[in-house]
Amino acid sequence: MTGSTKQPEADPRAPASRCTGEWTELPPPRDSGRLSLETVLRRRRSVREYAPRPFSLDLLSQLFWAAQGVTSPSGLRTAPSAGALYPLELYAATERGVLHYDPSSHCVRTVILRDVRPALQRAALSQEAVGEAGAVFVVAAVYQRTAGKYGTRAERYVHIETGHAAQNLLLQATALDLGAVPIGAFDDDQVAIVLGLPKAERPVYLIAVGVPR
């Protein structure tokens, strides 16, 4: 990470503005639930053991939206972003493959058609939660999006934003009676290889989510 103020290059994996072509529309997210925020805050705990159950598109839709969903006509999202530059890219690894989320259209694109969770587990120092989770969400960052405006402080702002998005996802998982655990111990290069991330994207956080045992 450098302090260069050079404008970012075009993102090679920038999503389409509408759900067309290889992008698939997710079910609409809900904006209300049966639990209060206070109850969810009280119940949230790190859960590392999950039952072997697949994730529905409804669950994936709600979790993607909680982390990075659009909540206003101007494009503002569920998590705050320095300068509204939104450097984060969100992926989910499931038994069916790896999905890449486009917040602007609430669509996903399948970027890998196989189960990479065992490989992610190895990249995450063999932590069993990663291999057992129904979905492993990967937060990646394009630091250049923020560095163009904020220079050397960009890395700090990106990491703060990652925390906002991750906490949203963790609280949403709790509200859905799911278990989740955030994971920061992993080999960055290996995670990037497993997901086939573009060179501009670097993995910042893993969040394992599943049905608690």
C-alpha cells in the first residue's frame, strides 16, 4: 500500500449496472425482522461449529445486503465508506461455488463452479469453521479506490470500513438464527489464489456462517 494519489485503474471485475448476462438476481432483502437490534446485539457470539446444511439464495441475499447492500437512491450502502468510494468487493464460497456480489443491482455472478471451502480452510491455517460453514464470506478490498482521494490514510479507512461491513453481516446472521465467526488469520496470497481474485483486490477478512450445531 502506497500513498500515491494516482487515480485508480479500471477494475477488471467491475459488475454490470443491471442484472444482465451472467449476473443472477437475488431475492429481495427484507428490511424488518422479528428481533430487535438490542436483542441481536446481546445474542451475538462467535460460533465455530455448524451443521452440514446448504445455504439458500434467500439467506445469501440477506447477508450480502446486510454487509454491502444499497439503501438509498443515491447509492449509499448499509456500511459507511470514506468519501462514499466503496473499495470493498464481497464474495461467498458455498458448496455450489463462489459468488461475487454487485450491490448496485443486488445480483451475483458465479466466478467459480466448484466447492473451494476446503482450499480456503487450508489457506486459513486449517481452521475447521471455514471448511464446515455453509458459506464463507470473503471481504476483499481495492485500496486504489480510496487512495486516489485519501493517499496514505486509505489503508486505515479501508480496514475501518471492512469492520463496519463485517459487523453488519455478523449481526444479520444472528438475527437469522445463524452462527458466524470473523477470521483474520489466513494467508492472503493463498486466499487470493483460491478465489482467483484480480490483481487489484486483496482479501481482508473471512466470515464463516452456518447453521449452529
